[in-house]
Amino acid sequence: MAEAKVAPRPLSPHLQIYRWSWTMAMSVAHRITGVALYGGIAMFAIWLVALASGPDAFDTVQWFFGSPVGYLILFGYTWILMHHMLGGVRHLVWDFGYGMETVQRINMARFTLVGSIALTLAIWAVAFLFF
């Protein structure tokens, strides 16, 4: 009996085929920041539980968030929140059918990163100057 020739199966495109682009990187960053927001909500819940638990627990949590490590975590969380928010706005614009041209997509992806950094710095500058 003769063996039937089987054509090689086509491979699905994968990361090795694509070159990284701004939109691809911001898509991955949007997903990562979405997951990281859960950690921020957990920190907020810890702060609320400490607030409800009394002065000793609250002082401990306030001490941690007031330490350099706490400030770094809060700064990072602020950036995560701003980046995810701007990524959501970018997707909302796309949902309305705008910004689909190549140059517009790339510029919106760049703005997501630059805008999130600028907003984070502005929020922290206002917090330190006025509060």
C-alpha cells in the first residue's frame, strides 16, 4: 500500500514572526497594568481595613505607605492606573472607528506611554506642592 503524501501544516503566526511595534507593546502593557490594578485594589483594601481597625493598625499602614518603599509603590500604582486609563481611552476611540490609520495608531500608542508618565508626574507634583 502506498503512503499518502501529507502536505506540511501551516504554522500560525507567532511572536517570532512579528516585529515589536508601539501598538503591540502598548497592548501587552495594557493587559499587564490591568492585572496590576488588582494589587492596587488590595493595597487600598488593606488601608481601609487598617482604618476601620483602629489607630494602631492605621498608624502601621500609614508608616509603610509613608516610607520610601511605600512612596515607590504608590508612584508605580499611579502610573499603572494612568497608563491603563489612557489605554482604555485609546480603545474607546477605536470603538468609535477613529484612529485606525497606521500613523494615528502609532501616535496614540506613544501618547499612551508619554501621557501616562506626564499625568503621573503631574499628580505627584500637585500632591507634594499642595497637600
